[in-house]
Amino acid sequence: MYSDLAGKVAVITGAATGIGKAIALRFGQEKMKVVVDYRSKQEHASEVVQAIKEAGGEAIAVQADVSKEEDMKRLIEAAHTSFGSLDVMVNNAGIQKEIPSHEMRLDDWNKVISVNLSGTFLGASQAIKYMLENDVKGCVINMSSVHEIIPWPHFVHYASSKGGIRMMTQTLALEYAPKGIRVNAIGPGAINTPINAEKFSDPGVKASVEKMIPMGYIAEPDEIASVAAWLASQEAKYVTGITLYADGGMTLYPSFQAGQG
Ligand code: NAD
């Protein structure tokens, strides 16, 4: 636990499920005030709000589509209206869909880019605007992926969105460091969440993914939430512009593990 986080206000996008939910629950344990954004799963979002309150934090659920500018403005206003500030913005919402690149239509491409890349931009830029106008030395955390540096056939839109998040994170970090606003990303490897549920329900596919992870296992969402809590805390007050990979070593060229090459 990080005592400086207690009472701080956070907005987390896509927080009704998976990694976003785990971050929301962890922030609740840190006694933070959390705006739980959801797109359509209102019931799930209400459960997250309830769990945060039971842990000693405060929370509200707000429906907002991260790819829409007006929704993002409303989301950030909700933090101000309900809790009086915005200290930590977590741009977590994301989607993926397998399509061979030569069969990918512009619509397919735009859908993923608008949520993953444009949604992250809207969240980051609107949060920073709020922090500048209200003299908050806050932080932004963008949910990237190991696929910001590992190419991913059949997921060119997804990998491109995460590669873009890496450069966006670095650029915003550089631009706003003089104002005391930190901007970082997290690069998860393979995590057990709804986005992967179908894939990991097949034991053969699951085993082949585990083989790509030097530490040998698929992580749970709370193993990413602990990284978000650290990045948000003052323990990381000199850290900006990085992607912190939490991937069990997936980005370490695992095929070289036994000394080949
Ligand atoms: P998830 O599907 O549980 O979470 C994604 C959430 O985003 C969902 O709650 C979904 O409703 C929400 N969302 C989708 N579109 C939205 C929109 N337009 N507006 C608002 N919310 C929207 O899966 P997850 O694994 O928890 O994914 C969270 C993030 O982590 C994503 O950005 C994903 O790319 C990233 N990530 C996940 C893994 C993994 O292995 N699970 C690995 C690397 C990165």
C-alpha cells in the first residue's frame, strides 16, 4: 500500500472487467476515490463500485465511450463534480479482433484505432488539460501491451495502436514534465481476462502461450494492478515516459532462452 494515494481521485476507463477492474479494486484498497468508466456492462460496473466502497474507498460508475470526445469530457467532469479533482487518469479500455491483414477492411482498422489509440489520446489530453487548469501535478497511465514492440500478425490494427501509445506516452511525458505531470505506460504480457477468455479456454492454445513466457505462467489482472498503483504513487515520482513491461519476460526473446543463436 502507498499512503500518499489515499484520498486521491482516479478515472479508470474500461473498468468493469479485466485489468481495469483489478486496478479499480486496488485503488479502492488504497482508499482512493474512483470513477469507474464502462461502455455497456452497467451491472459489472456497479459491482466494482460496491467492492471499492467496501474496501474503504469511494466510487461512482459512469457510462462513457472512450472513442467519443463528448463522452470523455463528461467522464472527466464527473471526477470533478463528484470528488473535486483528478489526480490519476488510467486509459485502460481496449479491444482486439483477429483478422489477416490482407482481409482487414478500413472499418475493422478504424474500430480498433478509435478505441485503443484515439481513446487513449482523448483520455490523456483531456486529463492533462484538467490538471493544467487546476494546477494538479497528476499522472497519466496508458495501458499498452508487449505488442507495442512485438509485431503481431493478424492483429496489425492492435499492434499499431499499441506502438502508437508508446510514442504518445513518450511525447506527452516530454511535453508536460516541466508542469510536474507524469505520463507512463504499462506493457502487460498475457493476462487472464475476458479479452483472452476464448483463446485460453483451449488448453492447447493456453499451453503454447505459456511456452512464450520465460516465467512460465499467464498472470492474473491484480499483477498489473500492483504496477499501476506503484506508477500512480509518489514512489514513482521521478518516473516519466516509460513503458513498464509486466510480462514474465515475454519481451526478452524467449526463443534464445537455452543459449541458442
Ligand atoms: P477486457 O476486455 O476485460 O477489458 C477491456 C475493457 O474495455 C472492457 O471492460 C470493455 O467493455 C472496455 N471498452 C471497450 N471499448 C470501450 C469503449 N469504446 N469505451 C469504454 N470502454 C470500452 O480485457 P483486458 O485484458 O482487461 O484489457 C484491458 C487493457 O489491457 C486493453 O487496453 C488491452 O489491450 C490491454 N492488454 C491486455 C492484455 C491481456 O493479455 N489481457 C495484454 C496486453 C494488454
